Amino acid sequence: METPISLGKISGWEDMERNILAKIFGMLNVIDIIKGASRVCVSWFLASHSKALWKTIDLSNIESVISENPYKVENLANDAERQYELRNILAEITKFNSSVTTNLVFDYNYYIQEEELAIIAPKMPNVKKLALPLYRNLNENSLMFTFSQWKNLQTLVITQPHLPITKANFQAIGENCKSLTSLKLIRPLNTNLAEQLVSYFSNLKSLSFQGASISKKSLLSLVTNHQNLRILNLSHCLYIEFDGMPGDRNTMSVLDLHTENLVQTATKKLDRFIVCSNHCGTCNVLWELFWSGWNFPYDYEYCTFSNKQWKTDEIEELQF
């Protein structure tokens, strides 16, 4: 029996079926695809543009990938060089099938700027699920333009717990993304934030503050005044009596809301009201750390993010 070798024909990687190559490329990180596999030959270039590869773009570990990747800019010595390299990666991604992208995940340490938003937003109009670090120094017009491109957005996780979000941030999202029904915020819930959630996210059905510090007064206001909210996740939360950081630690609690009116209101109005039991191991550990001298409530949110717990949630739509 004649074999390809005996006939002088040797099959190579470039001869592999395109859909099989695409499945293999799906196990690579995004940099290996755009700066490695896609540049090997015409066959690999075409396979790297497969729509299946670009439905989800996960940049949640982009910093570590850059530091280990042979295609990186040498010696990223400062923030400007790192930002330049990350911006180049985003620009390269948009040259592929980014128009089919429905899931987009950024590293929570990535300080996104107006230039990056201008690159990705017009090229990814079909994003439905997004994890994005936002902070107060972003230009209002830039935010309005960005979220006007993401009108199909249904699920949003806003990372960066230590950086305040301004009213303009929420206004830009709320006014443009009417399809948004699931939101996760790991940051302190105070009166101002509760008011903005009621004002700008009237279509919201699922909301998670997993691992955040919660003002009980603000929480009651949110649950009472939001008309469409159906699911609220408060797992591993720290409850405080007032907005901000009270001086007396005895006014804080992890394991018990201590507010009968709040519990009754939430359980009566919501379809699901998710809180931890008195036997929650995570809460017990965090409570011990609290009494050891942590700067609460701020270190509370930091702990959640440092463990990458923001990718998991009791609400299925908010899992990444």
C-alpha cells in the first residue's frame, strides 16, 4: 500500500483542516494568536480569523501574558510603555473577527483610557457581556460614545473597587444600554450609588455586590425604590450602619443584617435574596482578618479581587 511518504507527499500543519486548526488555536492566549499563529502561513492566517475564536475575548490575565510572551516590547520599564503595548494588542485584535465578539473581559488591574475605548468600541458592536475597569478620570464624551456602541449589552461587571465611579459613568451606561439586565459591582454601596442605580438602571433585574461593604440604609432604599430588581446577591458582604467608614467597629457585621425591616422588605419583593449563613467559612475568615486590624471596608473589596473571586458569582449570568 502506497503511503504519502512513498508518493513523495508529506502532510504538514498547513494542510490541516481549517476548523481543526481553529480548535487548536482556541487553546492559545490572544497574543499567541495575533502575533504568532496568524503569521505562520496563509492557512494559519485564515484559521486564526475563525469566528469561533473571537466570540469571547478574555484579557483578564493580559499583564502576566505580556511579561512572559516572546512578542512583547522588551523591558516594559514604565506604565507608558506597558500602556502602549496593551493598546497595540487591542488594535491588533480589531483586525480579526472582532465584530462577532459577544463576551469581552478586561484585567481588573488594567487602567483603561479613552484611546483604548475608541479603538475597541466601534469594532465590537455586538458585545453582550462585559467586565470592564472604570474610573472617574475618563472623559464623559468618550464614555457616552463607547456605550452608544454597546447597545446590546446585557451583562456588566465593573471592576476596580478602589476607584470611585462618577455619576457620568453610570449615566453613560444607563442611557445607552437599555438591554442591560445584570450588573455586578464590588464596591461600597452608599446612598449616592443606590440613587444612581435606581435612576439609571431601571431595567435591571439581577444585581450583585458580592464581597462588598454595604450601608444598610442605602440597601433598604435600593430594594424599596427599584421597581424591576428581582435577584440581589449579597454573599460575603460587610454590613455597616452608615455611608463610609464608621469609627466604631461594633457597628459592622458580616454574618447578620441586624435589620428586620430590611430582610422582610427584600424577601417579600425579590425572587432571590442571596446572603450568607452564620456558618459561611469565607465570611468567618474575613471577619477574623477584620478584627486583626485591616482597613475596612476598603480592604474588604480588595481581598475579593485579589483572589480573583470577581469571576464567580451565585448569579449565573454574572459568572466569567
